[in-house]
Amino acid sequence: MAKDISEIELKIIQMIFHRVKAWRKRKYPKSFISKLSDSDAEGAETQVWLDYSLACKYINENTHNILNEKYEHILGMLVNMMRNPEKWTVNYK
């Protein structure tokens, strides 16, 4: 169980790391989108670990639903940022 929870924590840290890198690369739209995509993938993988944790009864259904809903919201924001990078990127000319 501790190993599985550690995997979830690691994925959360990686997701944050990719978002920070994306923000730092916002003057390069393609790099910005790429890093957001990496963060989106980490978030989706975390959702798989949440499903696994529920199946193994490490967390209850209520906790799973709350966390999954939060991830859906975060991932939705990432997708929105990827679809509209001009709102987030810095234009240095």
C-alpha cells in the first residue's frame, strides 16, 4: 500500500514539475504546449492510480470521487491552456 501511495505522490510531483516547466517556457508556444501535454499525461496516470487504489480498497469511493473530480477539473484547465496558448504565452518580438 505504501508503495502505491508513493506512486501517486510521485505522479503529483511530476505533474506540478511539468506545469512549472511549461510556465517557464511560455515564451515558446510549442514548448509550452509540450510541457502542458506532459503534465496532462501525468495527471491522467494519477487517475489510473486512484482507480487502482479504490480497487485495492486503499481509499474509499467518496475519497476517490472527490480526488478524481479535482483531477478532471485540473486536466480540463490544462486542455484549455493547450487549445488557447496565445492567452498564456508571452510574445517577445
